[in-house]
Amino acid sequence: MARYKNNIIGFTLIEILIGVVISAIMMGAMFTTYTVVSNSYSQVSDVAGISRSGRDIVTLMMRDIRLAGFKYHYGTFSNADPAYPKRDYLEFVAGDTESTRADSHAPIVIYKNTLNYEEINPEFDLSGSYVEINDKNTKHNQGDFCCDRIHIVYGDFSETDVNQPYKRYRITYYAVPMQRSSSRQFGVNEEDPTKYYGLYRSKESWIQPLDNDTGGRWVSDSESGECPDCYRAELVREYLEDMEFIALNENGLLVEAQPSNMENIMSIRTVDLKLTFRSSAQKGYFKNKINRVVKSFTNERTKQVNTRFHRDTIFLTVHTRNIGGGDI
């Protein structure tokens, strides 16, 4: 038996410990590499998503702004079918008084520094907090203003609607403060990713039957059947940082696109728009905070932030080819 003892083959305790240490080092290196690649992929995907969604939203806005002021003319074809008027008969509401402001039919109206769909009177002492997701009717702190709101009005025609063949629609883009936590602080907390703005879109239709010359009204309730394709609040994109609209005339001069300035509104030839979105990463895009300047068309909302979030800004000029003299 003794002659077999020298042929026993195995590992000593030291050799086993060395193997365990080497394996641990290799696994740690592999895990570190995976973490770095995963984080890089998440960041690149986040940036790509911001850029892609931004382009899609700008395309949507560009299409709507180009429709502003469009009118449908049935023309000579109505001679063969006298049931349809030759041109749009719908009432035109200038919206130049407080009572008609909400009913304005101006092709483009821009409200500066305004949140939510309803206009907020700056003289009010607003109180409240950020709304929870899907709650879009709560008033907010006056200091929360980040964005502009734009109304776009255009016409259309439907041969299938015998009560109102001519159509008039109003598209509205606006911002709503949102949050995903129970925190109720005012203002956008730069380091709290649960607070942000949402970009919303609404579509309304002016209801005025064929035999009525006046007395129309804007409708957004699709459930009533008056406008099946209308909606009051559709979330287009979350994590909005800022939204600006600037109207310019043919000479490149600024136009105050308020309903009370109807003559100036009809001189609008281009609209410059700026959209800024931020990343949605809960812990921030960058590992450490960096100083960034978030620019605005004017110095009013240009700011410098110390942040960990990535931001992507899109500038675009859209021509309003259907806006001219007279009403719409």
C-alpha cells in the first residue's frame, strides 16, 4: 500500500485559494465591463429616444402650423349640388374682447409663459402643487411657468355631414406640470426626476349647423358624437423642459400673436419654435453634475443649470402659407 502514496494527485489549500482569487478577479472584471456597457447602452438609447421623439413631435407641429388659416372652397362644383355653399359660411370670432377670447378663430394665437389649457390670470395668487399623472385640471404656482401655448385654427370639408359640411378645427399644444411621487414642492426640482412637464395636444371643432349664421361653439367631447375625432388632452411626450413659439411677419419682425391684435396676426408669415426635452433616467444621465446653459429665444427664460440630466433642443422655422389678409 505504501508504494501508491506517492502517486496521489490533488490540489493543495494554497492552490485552491489562488484559483478562487483569480476567478473572483475575472468575475469582477466581467461584471464591471457589463455594467459599463449596459450604462453606456442605456445612455445612448435615451439620447436616441429623445432625439427621435423630438423630430416626430416637430414634424407633427410643423404640419399643424402649415394648416393654420386654411379655408376650403367648394367652388363651381356647388352649382351641380346647391345643397352645399360655395365657401365657408362659419361664423368668424375675432376674439378681441374678454368675452370672445376663448372663442377666437384667429389662425395662430400664442400665449407666453402659460401652463395648462386654460389661460391663467397672472393677477391671481395661485396656490397648489404639481398634479399627479393624468390630473390636468389643477392650477399651479405662478413660478412654475416654463412654456408657451399655441392655438392653431384651420378649415376642412365633409360631404358626409349634411348638417355641417364645412369644418373648422382648433389644435392646441400646451404644457402640464407632472410628477411621479407624493412630494408636493413648488417649482421643478432639478435633482428630482419625478417632477417634469408633459407636452399635451388637444383638438376641438367649431359646431355651427348649415342653417345658422351665428351661435357656434367649440366642442372637444368626442363622446357626444358632435366631433368623433376630437379630444381635449392627449399626452404627446413626457419630460418636456421648455417650449417656445415666436411669430414673425414678412419683414422678420416679431408679431404679438394675441387675439386682440388680429391685424398683426394676419401678417404672420413664419413661426419659430423651440422644444427642449431632458433624459428620463431616474439617477440622471451624467454621473456627476455639469453646468449647462439652457437657451431661450429671449433672455427671459435662458438659464444656467447644474444638472445630471441630458437635454436635447430642437429649433425650427415653419412657414404659415395659408395666412393672409382678411378673416379665415
